[in-house]
Amino acid sequence: MLDLVAITALGGSEPQVDTVGGITCSEVPGVALASVAARMGQETKASKALAKLISAPAPGIGQHAGDTVTAFWAGPDQWMIEAPFDTHEELADQVKSALGDTASVTEQTDGWTRFDLNGDQIPAVLELLSMLDLRNIDAGSVARCSIHHVGCFVLCRSDEAFSIYGPRSSAGSLHHAIVTAMRSAL
Amino acid sequence: MRYSGFRVIKEALTGHKGWKPVWRDPEPKAHYDIIVIGGGGHGLATAHYLSKVYGHRNVAVVEKGWIGGGNVGRNTTIVRSNYMLDGNEPFYEFSMKLWEGLEQDLNYNAMMSQRGILNLFHTDGQRDAYTRRGNAMILHGADAELLDADQVRKEHPYLNFDDARFPIKGGLAQRRGGTARHDAVAWGFARSADSHGVDIIQNCEVTGLRIENGKCLGVETSKGFIGANKVGCAVAGNSGRVMDMAGMRLPIESHVLQAFVSEGLKPVLPSVITYGAGHFYVSQSDKGGLVFGGDLDGYNTYAQRGNLPVVEDVCEGGVSLMPMIGRARLLRMWGGVMDMSMDGSPIIDRTPVKGLYFNGGWCYGGFKATPASGYCFAHLLAKDEPHSTATAYRFDRFRRGRMIDEKGVGNQPNLH
Amino acid sequence: MIINHPLLGPRDSSEFTYLGDATLINRPDWQAEDAAEAFYEYGYVRDNPAGKHQELWFHEAGDRSWLVVTRDTTTHEISKVELARDVARARGRSK
Amino acid sequence: MTQNNRLSGGQIDRNTTVNFRFDNRNYTAHPGDTLASALLANDVRLIGRSFKYHRPRGLLTAGSEEPNGIVELRSGNRQEPNTRATTTEMFDGLEAQSQNRWPSLKFDALGVNDLFSNFLSAGFYYKTFMWPTAFWEKVYEPIIRRAAGLGSLSMEADPDEYDKGFRHCDLLIIGAGPSGLMAALTAGRAGADVILADEDFRFGGRLNSETFSVGDQSANDWAAQAVAELSSMPNVRLMARTTVIGAFDHGIYGAVERTGDHVATLPAGKPRQILWRIYTKKALLCAGSTERPIAFENNDRPGIMMASALRTYANRFAATASQRVAIFTNNDDGHRTAADLHAKGVHICAVIDVRKDAPVNYDYEVLSGAQVVNTKGRLGLTFVEVALPDGSTRTLECGALGVSGGWNPNVHLTCHQRGRPVWNDDLAAFVPGSNLPVGLSVAGAANGLMSTYGALQSGAEGAAAALELKDVRPDLPEAEDTPIAQKPFWYVEGCKRAWLDQQNDVTVKDVKLSYQEGFRSVEHLKRYTTLGMATDQGKTSNISALAIMAEVAGKTIPETGTTIFRPPYTPVPISTFAGRMKGQEFHPTRLTPSHYWAKERGAVFVEVGNWLRAQWFPLPGETHWRESVDREVRQTRASVGVCDCTTLGKIDVQGADAADFLNRVYANGFAKLAVRKTRYGLMLREDGMVMDDGTAARLAEDHFVVTTTTANAVNVYRHMEFVRQCLFPDMDVQLISTTESWAQYAVAGPNSRKLLQKIVDPEFDISNDAFPFMGCGNITVCGGLRARLFRISFSGELAFEIAVPSRYGDALMRRLMADGEDFDVVPYGTEALGVMRIEKGHAAGNELNGTTTALNLGLGKMVSKKKDSIGSTLSEREALVEPDVLRLVGIKPVSPEEKVTAGGHLMNTAGPVDAAHDQGYVTSAAYSPILNSNIGLGLLKDGANRMGEKMRLVSPLTDLTVEVEIVSAHFVDPEGERLRA
């Protein structure tokens, strides 16, 4: 029985939640991640296996898809797989067994920290944080961008729900940037 | 015409009628002993020393636009000799000594101001590197001083000591460093060269180099062919374009460096300061503007303009280092095209073409080098051998592995 | 500047890191007779054209693709953007 | 004070009165005023002093082109020098001070400069102040500097916040005057995504300043209605108080929105200004035009203003500079000002029109063919002297003189990519040339269409053309469409002290002197005289100076040159460009997994790149850092220490060709590395210099984890991707950075295994036999947590690095500390790490300085010649393999207590101490508590063959000379017995 206690990227035992105006920013530690990079010449097989894993076609450029286990596009023939941490702490192993030799799989769970934005007017916050063309971002979109010099993924789940992934070590700076922008814009 | 305070008073009292043009506007002769391509700081300095020190009077400087319109007129005016490596430091210290006597030599006030330059450091590793550099400077006969954080604070209390992401741990000062009025440097050299018989030919663009049997016979220009025994190219920023006319490929890329000036302010900065944890260096001009800059935009370009990301990067560094400048306004931004060489150091050398000589690759260190560059290039043109302080600035150093790489970033020009 | 990424569409150039002339793809053969001279030229000598320039950019804050961008160094006009991997293969590079 | 010069009407809120202070006197104003209009309404004409001669200065304009009316706004740490009163929106409690004067605005001591102006002609300073040499810095320069400059900084940190933002649109319309509004209506109605930006706080541009009608409405009502319609369109974003400052490559525009400059106090969290980067498909410049002055003797007195500015003040702000106004014009537009002022009840003394055929059918006197030849009034205009066509002169008593010399299109943004405007004879002005920034077009007065109808029409057409809208025929309202009637007229013959650049005090005489001395190109003129270099960047002066230069040279204006403009359009606070990236937020801060624990332990942190790392862990009673560091080293070497090394870069290298790939990027070989083994890797740049070092652990046949140094993690990853994508595109290899995923700790010291055995789950054998030096593997710890274990050592001790998922890093560190109590475990920081690696002779950042080869570092044999690897060929160049190249050595002072200084240089014991005799330098230095001696590493010529040699270590910079002995760099355990234990 594991007897170590995890902390969140912001250093707490519980995730941090901030609300400004109509938007809530929540730290989301309960997510497991693994990256998938197709092996040379195995790209088609890898994306088929991936489709099976997430019960949806492997997401194309700038897209995410899936239900419990979801995937988003991270680069040419590369995806990031997301799943609930509680049920998928060893996600990388699960993904590896699903994809076999068609892809290289790397555990990424704690490489990233996630902040979820929920509420209306999220674009007013995001336009102070990233240079993404928010007109082209709708449910199902994902884009990599830089937020205050921190490299992030921005996922749009709906008009009123976005997720931002940033590197775990920079969680404090990223959180500060997001909350500051919320206070400025809202 | 000799300039002096008395002359200024006399002219003021007689309606300023006696001031003459500072240089003639001659038509090119058919042939010169030496033609210098490029009426910038280095070209004009070359002409000055060729005529005054080496006695060559039959010399022309050809300039495609107006003199002083290139990098000598668009830099941040810093003068220093704080280099580390053997190939560089004697040359820059030679330049510093020339600066120190320049105004008397030229009879022109270039406002050389030895206000000092301070390079800040923020890590132990930087301190060690600056210690090595400061020692090298002293061992080469230059001046250097290592300041700890308290000493820096005493001299520059307005710097960010309380809320800094990268606290200041100290600095390497060169008290003899400083600034000079860049335009005046070009004009002073031009005026002196002109007075020693050099023809300065403006609006005369070199369109080709006439090379026969491996020898350069002169230059084709927008004003016709001009013959010469020797041709020296001093067009840093455009070296690629001109040397391409001789079929030469160079260990150089052209990049843009932006510079900025603020609105005029009452005195706030006593010296030149460079930030060790960001891309920012700054001085204050006699007119009161903060003159500052940072990093290259980073991509090859011959366009004299840059883009916003670097503007922001530089200002981020500036406000982080000295938060009191935040409410000062940036008045003007501009770009200069730099010859970025493969090791960050210049080239003053013969070329494979007989009679064709090259001076370039100054990266963004060209302004401070102006007098010595001119002197050493004049020496090379006059004597056909390198000046003793510029022996390392050869083309073949890359082939032989004798790079002069102060920053240690290797063969990637935009990192120097 | 805007680089029209072949996969991702227009992206601000500040997301990219610049390396230099795309001839850096043409790494010489280490066993060739003239390898020393070839590596010197490869490492140190550039065309540095005033005009169209093929150059390497890395999408550092993006999908980590290396791109070959054809850009005019006098106007900054970009006429072509390709994945460097495709260019390398087209130039005969493999393993 | 009462507002004596307040007129009727205007777009101000008379129901509200606000208070403001100028030079410590109280005044009142109304919302809708600017500081400038409020000062005029309060009969204040004197506002500042000029730069060089300290001449009294009042307002010249009513816009952002203002050269004279600049003040220090606000106070304390919000003091803001050189602020244009003409664009400062009034708010209750506004405070402003005049600047560049002492002791007071009315009695400025340096006003004496004006008396000596004849000696202070253009460029006089280049000709004197040269003797004696030392006097420049000591005497002349300090005097000049104190006199120069304009406003003052508070010298305190700017307390406000600034944001940066990014917006995208199909069409950016720059300027919301008639052309901009019409363009926005056209584009907005067609459904395009539009941003309309204007620097003013009220949209409408000149429409707010004019009395004519547009359609059946007043001009400003039409503007208000257009704004109302635009506001209702979801596809149109209106950005007031937003100056588009620059046109950058590929349709990117910089814009500054002043979100907080019009309020006394910013609400918490709100920015003062926002720098927007606007990404456009197309942009339409509708920036209007700027009226230009005429130069005449003493044309710089407070009260002498642009005629259109007087009209703006009267019509929009209901204020006048005086109740007695004269107009000096070369065109019909000047008469419009006279008519409007007259209608507001201001006495028009006369309109002085240089044209002999000036229109005369007005209700006031028109002096045709007349010119203003001089003016009077030290601190404000009192009289103008007019030369009449018959040769006589006439003196008019007036408090304000409106001057109109025609209009210059605001072409600025068209020049930002070095396009040049072209001369238009009909306008006698420069209009945009053909070489515009890609995607930008120009409409309205900015394009030379000076009538209101022309502006409306070209705005509509410009928007339709930019968006390629077909069949769009907007209903254009009827509007003023008078042709231009003017006679080009730049300056009054015979004048001398006639100002062109009023802020920098450049006169007609200076331009002529510049020509006389050979400074004849426009750029020479500007640089020699400082014309156009002031805070207004010559918006009202450049063209006039060019015209005068042309006349002196006997050339046409276009032959003489053009003048181009650089960004920003108007000056921008440096803070605005910095945004949030300042102070602690300058760069993101990266925290290690053990950060919060280390903070509890009272660790001292150090910045390493963007990381914060524990530098040492002081214990109570330790007063000097050396005590802590010495203890950490001793305890680690004696028993066991733990250090967070998460910051090392970690890259997952997978694929069938992974080993082959590493063979290319590392100088040494990896093909034969066994699974569950780790190897040191030396990475070269292509130029043969050492780029980085690290380890590569083979977790499976096709899976490696490589580490990089903390500093080079990003560069190495980029480099490896370059090698993968550009050099060997068909290799089956995939790279993923995993630096952040794993909390990684070095557990070092003779008891490290024992400590780890307490946490490693029992099924994993980590004994020396089962897990030898350089072994690695996947294990579990603490009851099943997946972990990676590497038996590698940086300290030279028996050591491991253990990695667990980052979220458990904090807990693992606490566990190691708790379980390690039996062994007297010690956490150690980067200092102790540094000491131990120097003791062990490991090269690190100070040695990997980008100019060292493998040979220099004593690692020459690692560069395999049996395979192709990056950097191998160029590392063999002649100068890099000469017999006496620098070699890594150890340095020990002959007396152990003597200091070793990193950065000190090595000299032979005898002979001169100078650069010519330099033998090398010290790269790193530390005190070794194990050897009880200061020690160092250094690079020494032919160092490998100089072991035991005595040398002098000199550091003249720190005043140090020490006798040292050259020794092996491996001070501790040179045979490596400990790490294999």
C-alpha cells in the first residue's frame, strides 16, 4: 500500500480554486497523462490503435477527442492521452499495451499541471494571455501556445469550459498569470 | 577651417557667414590609389588614417547614400574595451586610446564621454567569467574594476535591488568606457579626411567590382567606373552584397539589431549599464534621452527594421532592472543591419582577389571599434600587412580553428 | 512576422526559434576525402543573400517541427513554408 | 478661478465640474475637456519652456502632434514627464506641473540661453568644448546635461500594472474620423470582423471639431449615430483611447489602449494601459491629416496656435485661447476657423491671408496679400505685426493667432516598413506612396482626400476594396465637399528666428546654416540641427523644414528628399511594452518538487536559469554560508546526503534507431550499451566544442532516458530534434521531454544504499552485485510507487539518483529525511554539489563555456573516430589539437588557506605578469572541507604535462597573487573506488 502523500503542483494538499467575476479557475490534479508518438512507418496503425483506445477517431491537427480516455494532438503523429488519475494512475502502461510496437509511449502525468477555466467571457481572459486566434477555437480545439513565456496547451471543451496545461514546475507562475488576467479582464 | 570656441563667438558676432561646408562635394576622378567602399564610420576613419597617418592623399570614399547613414548613425553610441580574448582586447584597447585623443586629432567635438560602463552579473558563474575578463583587461593594460552588490547599489541606487527576479550580485566596471556622439564621429572623420585631400563621393553606389586575372582594378558605380590600385570594402551590414560582386561567400550573416530612444529626461543614469539577466543595455544621451537596446531579432535580414517581440523583450528587461524608467516613454525605434560573423569577432584581411581588401563582420560592436578599425584597415591597405593589434582578424581562422569567440556560442551568428 | 505553418496555419514567429540557412540540412559526409574542407564550408560559410533565403525555424512553443521557410531578406515576404523533414528527405537525407 | 475663456456649446458635460491643479494652482473644468482645453478655458496660455533656449511655450495644437504643451502629469511615483496636455483627458483631481524651468515657469533662469542664442546655433557644440580634454566630462557635459532633458522621472518604481493582449481581425481600421467610421460601417454591415481604433477618447475625428452638417445632422451627431450603430454589431470591436503605434511585418499592428489614464485612481487589478498586438488580414489607415504651420519671426509665443486647433477648442471643447484672435493663413480653411470663432462671439481682429485674391466676404476684416512679420508678448502673445501688400505694416492687438499653412496627410504608418511617401503638387504635401506595408491601404485625408465627403466616400470604398466586397454601394450622406484652395507658403521672407521645431528650438536660420555647412540631405539636416527629434517627432515641422531646404538648394521638394517616420506613432511608456513581465514576474519561476519542503527547512535559494534551487540549508547557529556548505559536504562524504536534481533535463529517446541516434548526437558510442546500464555522454556542437554532457540510461533495447545539464536542457532538446528531423529524417526515433514528470534526487555517500534500501520495495535488489555502478532500472518504492533508479555519481561517492512521479517528490524527500535520521542524513544544496564536483574534478558549466573541446577537458579519447557524430570532424582543426592547447588541471595553493579565485589567470613563477605571458585561467574554485584547502579547476596550456609545477595565480582585479601547484583535477578518490563500493 503506497504510503506517500501527493501534493498538487501549486503545493497544496487540495487543488486551488479562484473565482473572479463569472469565471472560475480550478487546479486539476486528478488527471493522468501519457504521450504517444507513432513509430516510423507505423503511423496508420498507431492512430487506429489510438482510436480504439479512446473510442473515437484519433484527433487530427489541433483537435481533441474521446470520452473518459481522451486524446489531443500534440505534434505530427504525436498525441497526448488524458484520463482520470484515480482510475488510470498507470496510464502509460495501459496505453503502451494498447498501442504495442506502433508507438513510443511516455508517462507525462506529472510533467504537466492543468487549470480549468469555467464561465462566460473566457476569451476576454485568454486574449490577455496568448496570441491564439480565439475566433478559430471552438469545442474540440487544442492549441499549443506561450503564456507569459510558459509553453502551454489550451483545450476548448465548450464555449464556457477551457483547460490549460502548463509545465508542472511553472504552475505558480502560470496560475499567477491566469488569475491576474482574470482580475484585469473581468 | 579650425574649430574653436573663439571661432564660434566670432561667427556668432558676424552672422555665421564664415562657416564653410565641412566637406567638399567632388566629382570622382578616373583613378585613385585607394578606394574605400562605404562612407560609414569605418570607411571614413580608414580614409582619415590613410591620409593623415599613412600619407595617402589620392584616396576616395564612395558611398551609395549620404555619409554616416549606416550603422554609425544608428547605434547606441557605446565605447568600451572590455573584451576577454587575446585576439580582441589589444585591438579594442588601441581603439579606446584613439577615442581618448580623437577630438584633438579631428578638431571636432564627438562628445566622447568617459562616463563608465557597468556590466552587471547575477550568478556566481557570471561573476567568475567577468573576473576572468576583468583580469584579462588589466593584463592587457586596460582598466577594470569588480564591484560587489553594495558598491553597485551605492553608485546606482535606482536599480532593482528589492523585487528582482534575478538579484544583482555585482558588476564589472570599466571607468574609461562611455559614449560618444555617433553622427559627430562620422562627420569628424569625414571632415578631417576631406581636409587631407580625400574625395568623399556621396550618392555613388558601387554596382560592381572590376576584377581581371584575379586582380581588382576598380569599382563600377552609379557615377561610372573608377579605377584604383587597391579597393577596401568597409560596408558592414552589407558585406554580403558587396563581396558577392567579387564572387566571395563570407563567414557572415546579416541580421537586424533594433535600438530605442526615450523622450528627453533630466539626468538619471550616470553611466552605461548592461543587464546580465536580460537583454537590455542603456545609457543616457547628453540631450536626455535614454538610448537602449537588447538582442538581435534573430533572423537574417537586410531590412533596417525589426518587430515587436524584441521591443517587448528589451523593455521587459529594462523595467525589471530599473523600474523607475517605466513611466518614461519610448520615442523612436529603429533597426541597423549587422554583419554577424561566425565567432562574433570581426575580419580585417586581404581577400583571394589581389588588390581587394575586406573590413567587416563587426557584429554589434562596430561603433566602439571605429577608430582602430579605420587605423588597422588603413595600415593593411597602405602596408599590405596587418596592424599589430589586428593580426587575429583573418578569414582563415575558422578553417584553422582559431575562433575568437567571446561568448562561447559557436558558429551560430545570431547568438553572438 | 507570421509563419504559415504547413500543419497549424499562421503562427506568430515569436513562437519559433531561428537557426539559420537551410543549407545546414546538407551535412557533409564524414568519410569523404575532403571532409575537413566540406565541414568548414558547411559550418562557417554562408550565401547570406539579399533576397530569397531558405532558412530553418523550430516551432519551439508549438508542435516542435523544424520548418524550412523561404523568406525575402529585404522585404520579409514569406513565399513558402515546408516541414524540414520533407525537405531533408527531398535532398536525399535518410538515416 | 473662473473659466473666463469658456465659450458656449461644445461636447463637454457642463453639469459636472471637476477640479484640477496646474503648477500648484486650482482650476475647474468639465468632463470631456482635455487638460489643454481646460487650461485655455481658464485663460492659461503659458504652459512650458522649450528645450534649448527655454523660450516660453503655450499650446500649438489640439492633438497628439503637440510639441509644446507638455507637462509632468500626476505626482509621487506616478509622475509622468513630457505628457501632452492636448491628449490628457480631464478627470477630477488631475495634477500637472510645468517642466524644464527653474525656479518657476514665469521666471526661468535658463531663459538666459535665449539671449545667447546666436552663439548656440545649430551644431555649435561640435566645434568647441574640446579644451582642455578632461573638461568635457567634468565641466561642460554636466552643465549641458542639467540644462538638457525635459521632464523628470520620480526615480521610484512605476507602481501601475500593464497588460499585453492579442486580437485578430479581418480588417483593422485606424482612425475613427469620417473615413474610418464610414469604412467601419461598410465592413461591419457586410459582416466582416472589424476592429476600429482611435487614439481619441471620443470617436469622430474632425467631425467633432466642425460646425458643418453631414446628411441632415450636425457632424458630431452623425458621428455619434455611426458609433451607436457600430456598437450594436457583434462583429465590430470599438477601441477608443487606442493608438495604433506601428505597422509590423505580415499585418501585425501594435496598439496601445489607455485604459486607466483618464481616471484618478485605478481599480485594483486593472491595468493602466494595454499593449495589443493586432493580427490583421487587412488594415485601412484613416488617420486623417495634420495642419502645418507657417514660419515667421517669433512665431513661437504662447497664444500662437494652429488655426484648426483654435477651431477644435472652440467647437468641441467650448474654449478659446483669447477673446481677441487673428488668423494667418494661406488657404480657405483658415477662414473657416475665423468664421466659427466669430460665431461663438470671439472677436476676430483680422484674417491675414498671404493670397492676394483671398476671399473677403466675411463679417470680419481680411488682409489679403499680407504676412505676419513679427509678434510681441514675452509670456504670451500681445501684438502681431503685419506687413501689408503696399509695404506698410500694421500692428494688431490680439491674444491668440491661428496659423494655417495647409494640411499634411498622416502617412506615418505607411512608412513603418520603410515605404516612402510621394509628393502631391495639388496638396503641396506628401501622400502615401505605392510601397505600403502588405495589406495596408489608406483612405480619407490620410490619402489626400481633404473634404468630408471625400473622406466618407474613400472610407467606404477602401473598406469594400480591402475586403473584396462586391456590389457594396453604401448610402453616403451629403457632406461638405469643398475643393482645396491654398497657395503653398512655408515661411515669411527675411525671417530669422522663425521656429520650425518649436520643442527643440530649430529655426529657419538653422536650416539655412545646415545647408551652408554641407549638411544637405534630409537625414543630415535632422541630425545636425536636431529637427524632428523631439517628443513630437517633427509632426508639425519636418515638411516645412524640407521645403525650406529645397528652396535654399534651388531644388523641388521631392528632389530634396522625403522624410519617413518610424514607430511608435506617438511615444509609449516603457512599462507598456514590458507588461506583466517585470519584478518577480520578469521570467516564470520554476520550482522543484522539494521546494516547499526546502522552504520549510529554511533553505537559501539560488536562481539557476528559471529554476529556484536550494543553495544550502543553514542550521540554527550557522552564521556564514561556508559553515553550512562545509557541513553538508562532510556529512555527505561521511555518511549520506540528498540533493534535488530534478532540474537536470530529461529526454525520453525511443524507437528502433534510438541507439543509432544517440551515436550521432554523442561523441562517444552508445550502440553497445547494455539494457539496464547507464553511460556518461559527451555532446559536441558541430564546430567541435563541447555542448553539454549528461547520462543516457538504457531502459530497454529501444528506450533511453538521457539527461542534460540544467542550463542546456532546452538547447539540447532543440538540437536533438534538429538532428532527428533535418539530418536523419528516416530514423525511427521519438523524443519527448520528461524533465517535469519526475522528481529526481541524488542520494550520495557511503550510506546511500542503506538509506535507499529502507524505501525501495523489497522485491528489488540494489546490492552492489545486483545493481552495480552505472546500473539503472524501473523499481517501486514505499509500497508500490513506480520509480526509476540510476546508480550514477556526480560527487564521486557511492551514489544513486532516484526518480518518482513529481507529485510524490515532496513526500519522498520527507521520507528520505525521516528514514535517514539513523545515518545522520543531510540535505545538500547546489553549493555543496559544486564543492564535491570540483573535488572530484568533474567539468561543469564554468568549464563547458562553449570554447572548450573534449581535448581541453581531458576527454579527448571519448570522441570516437569510428563513427559519424556531430562535431567530430571540426574538432580536429589544427589550432584545436596543437600540443600546448589548454588542458583541465587541478589547482592547489601552496598554503592551503590562500584563496583560489575563479577567473584568476595562471602565470609562470618567474617572468612578467602580462597578457603575453598568460598560461591559462582558473575556471572554478571552492574550499574543500575534506582536503582542508582551497582548491580550483583550471585550463592550462599543455596542462596535462605540467603536474606538480608551481605557478602564480594572479587576479589583479581582486588584488590577489597566490603561489599554486598544478595537480590532477581529481582531488578526491582519483581511482573511483568509492563510487564502485
